[in-house]
Amino acid sequence: MPRPEIRQKLASAGLIVLFFVGWEVFCVVSGMSDLILPRPSQVFVTLVQRLPVLWPHIVQTLVTTMIGFILGVALGILLGALIGVSKTAYDTVYPLLIGFSSIPKVAVVPIFVLWFGSGTVPAVLTALAICFFPIVVNIATGLATTEPELEDVLKALGASKFDILWNVGLPRTMPFFFASLKVAITYAFVGTVLAETVASNRGIGNVMMSASSNFNVPLLFAGLFILAALGVALYVAFSLIEARVTGWATRRNDLAAAA
Amino acid sequence: MHFVMMHAPLTAIEAETAARSRAAAIAVELSAAAVTFGQGERAVAALQATELRIPDGEFVALVGPSGCGKSTILKLAAGLVRPSAGVVVVGGREVAAKALRIGMAFQNPTMLPWLTIEQNVMLPLKIVEPYRSQFRRQRKASFRDKAHALLAQVGLTGFATRYPWQLSGGMLQRANLCRALIHEPRLLLLDEPFGALDQFTREELWSILQDLWLVHRPTVLLVTHDLREAGFLANRICVMSARPGRIIDDSAVAFARPRTIAMTFEPDFVALNQRLRDLITDARRAAPAPSEA
Ligand SMILES: Nc1ncnc2c1ncn2[C@@H]1O[C@H](COP(=O)(O)OP(=O)(O)OP(=O)(O)O)[C@@H](O)[C@H]1O
Ligand SMILES: [Mg+2]
């Protein structure tokens, strides 16, 4: 049934267009100063004009996000597999993890800056620190939900722990894992921009910080637009991967992964 | 006894396994095997010291009140649970070392949702030797043929490449049976495999299981609450007392094979049912209050 779907998509697109039109009209009608709220058309013009200058910063932010994300995913898989497979490890490690995850991550940026100086490293570390936790939780949950009866069937066949993990545990974890990737990439992005804003001389976060202190408000908003576009693009990319890899999970609601 | 003896041609592996277990002659042996779950105050005695010897190739049904330890006996035979006291010997060896190829099926079909039905059915071949080492090589095509042949026997022709969510509960249970049989187990452990099915599907699967047993002759231990099912399928029925269970009655079932559903309404069969019913009713009445455990 494509019809309601198409109507739904048209409605979403329409709402976005309406939002910008409304914003433009509001600025024109109210005579709002550029220094407070520039018109979206102004912002787009700035965006296009300054794109050559902005481009290296976009790349910087993206690369930092990806490095932090990849490291975070690696760490998340390791920890998640550890505590998902072993009950003892779960009981031992979980309280520490909870404690760590409840620290607001802005608070760790100054520490990273103290250790590594301002620049790319603290941004990568912030992205990592902020994004690994959903991976850990989802991997651990996925591994822990194997049906005991299936495990019995396989153990009676002489399956090793690794056989069960490989044939049942890991595939079952995939939907949880990919759902968490979607969340983690968004978190990594937030972490990167956060660290760039506080302590870096490159990246979109830093561009926005200096635009703000120079009262270059259209550029500030251009940065915001770029961040929104990048954030959406990353999320969509990982959603598509998720849908391709773990399509089976969406057929059955009881297996739908928790994000 | 008047069984129709039929033997499929044996492969080398089968012949070897058969020879080994025939030398032992007893497929499963519980000697004073008792099981207690948990420790201290929270200990639950699930099984009293139990004696049970199942000769190779026999079809034994295990019936008894709920919670009496039927599944526990099955898990002892599968090596999933260790006896707290006594000894369990399977295929001539003490359990931990896998001496026999075992197939298992439970009431819940537990198909993996990301695999097709044929892939689900072939799962044991990825785990059990000698199939395991052949799995990656050319044998895969012949394994698939094997899976298809089994699926055809249970009436699932044409569903091999479907996914589990595309099948009904009864169809999944048929596939579950195939998964338990694909690696030609010498010991088949079934825990209420037809419990969740409608009467007609259940009776159809009884006949299919009987046919498969007549061809392959594995040793079967079937746990069931359905006394007609026990009478239809088994050579021998063991009745258990209430928890902590032990075997209070052990009798042969001599009806000729292949048995038919119509036979289950004949007077001899009904009398057997009635006798089993009375035994279980008494066992339930004699049950100690839960707190005395
Ligand atoms: N893992 C376990 N830990 C603790 N107690 C258990 C465990 N497994 C079984 N029991 C207990 O052992 C007793 C026997 O269990 P079992 O599953 O063998 O019964 P059953 O005869 O199969 O019952 P049913 O017919 O209802 O399936 C029950 O009282 C149950 O509570
Ligand atoms: Mg049971």
C-alpha cells in the first residue's frame, strides 16, 4: 500500500518547507534584526558562499565523529560481549558502567583537554565516551535473551559455548546492535561538536563559536544548518544499513530491538 | 513381539554408532540417579533415586503428574543436568562425554527467525560431527536434499525457503521435529513436542513420528501428558509419582505396528489408558504438600 506512505512523506516534506517559509515571513513582517534571527534565505546564501571555507571544517567534524564512533563501537562490543556472556562479569562491571554513564559528558571535556591539549584528540575521546554506552547495553541484552530451550537443544548436540554464541547469540544480537549504532552515531556527533565548541581550533563547533564571538549571526546559523544536515544524514545512513541487515527482526514485533 | 522390522541402508558413521551402542545394548541407564536443584533451604528435590534402563532402539514414554521430574529425566539423559546422586550412563559412557548423537525437541519450536526453515532444520549439521567438517564443502547441497526429504515427510514441501514467521504453530512444530532428526540421532529426546497442537495435527504427527521411528529406529524418550499419545507411540510406558518423582509403574505396550488412530478407540487401548489414568490420579492424591519438600 504505497499511497498512505507517499502522503505521509509529502506531509513531512511540506511541514519542513512550511517551517522555513513561516520563519522567513516572520522575520520580514516583524522586522527582526539580522543580529538576532537572520532570515533562512540569508543563511542559505551565506552557506553557499562560505562553503569552500567551511568544507575542511565539515570534513574535520565528520572524521572526528567517525573515529570516535568506531573506537566507541569497538569498546562497546567488547564490553557488551563480556557482560552479555558472563553473569559474573555482568554483576561486577555493571555498577561501574552505570556510574560512568550517568556523568554528564560535558564535564569530562576539560579533563581530556588537560591531558591532551585542545584539538582533535579530546573531541575523539568525548565522542567515544558518549557513544559506547548504548552499544554495551544493547549487545549485552541481545546476548542474554537466548531461549533456554534452544540452548538445551544445541548443548545436547555437543555445541560449545562458542558454537552457541556464533550461531544464535550473535545473530540475535544484530538487530539490537544496529539499532544502537543509529543512536551511537548521533551521540558521537554530539560529543564531537561539544568538544569542538569548548576546545578546538577546527571543526563546525569551533566555526560556530568564533562566528558567535564575531557577531556573524548568518554564519552561526549556517553552522547550525550544517550540523542538522550532517546529523540527519548520519542517522539515515545507519537506519538504511539497519533495515538491510536485520530486516527479519521487524517482521516480528516481540523481537523488535530497543533503541 | 510383532513389529514390522525395517532398516534403512546404514552409512559408515551410522553403522559405527550402531555397533558401539549395540555392544552396550543399553542406550540410557539411570542407576539410583537423584536430582536436587538449588542448595540449603531453597533446595528442591526434583527426582528421587531412580532406576531406568532403556535398551537401544526402544520407544519409551514417560508420563506423570505435573512437576514430578519428567523433564529432569530427559535433561539427565541429554547431559544437561548432572545427577546429585547416582549415575547416568548414555551410550555406554557416563554422560558428560557425548557417546551418542542426540536429537531434542521441546513444546516450543524455537526456530531462529533470521534463518529459513531449511536453514533452521540444517542447524544441527553445523554443530555435530561428522557433518560439521563437511558443512563448508560440497556436501552442503546434499545436506539440503536431506532437509528437503525430511520436510517432505512431515508435509512441509514448498516451505523450505520460507521464514518461521510465515508458518503456523503446527507447521513450526513439524519443522522442529525435522531439526531434531536431521543428524540421524541415535537418541531422540522429546519433551511434550505436540503439547500445543490441535487434535488433528497431533494425531497426524504421531503417525509421522511412528513412521520415522520404524525406519531409523532411534532410541526415543518421550515426555507427554497425553495418555493416548503415549499408548499410540511407545513400546513401553513409565509412570512417575508426584514430586520428587520416581518411576512407580513400567509396562510394555504390545499393540502391533504400524498402529493406527482407529486402534486408539479399541477396548484394549482404552483399558490401557484407563489404567494409566488411575495410576496418575493416585500419584497426584498421594502427593505430599509442597512445603514438605
Ligand atoms: N533449574 C531448576 N532450578 C530449580 N528447580 C527446578 C529446575 N528445573 C526444575 N525444577 C523443579 O524440579 C521439579 C521437577 O521439574 P520438571 O521440569 O522435571 O517437571 P516435569 O515433570 O517436567 O513437569 P511438567 O509436566 O509440568 O513439565 C519441579 O518442581 C521444578 O520446580
Ligand atoms: Mg516438563
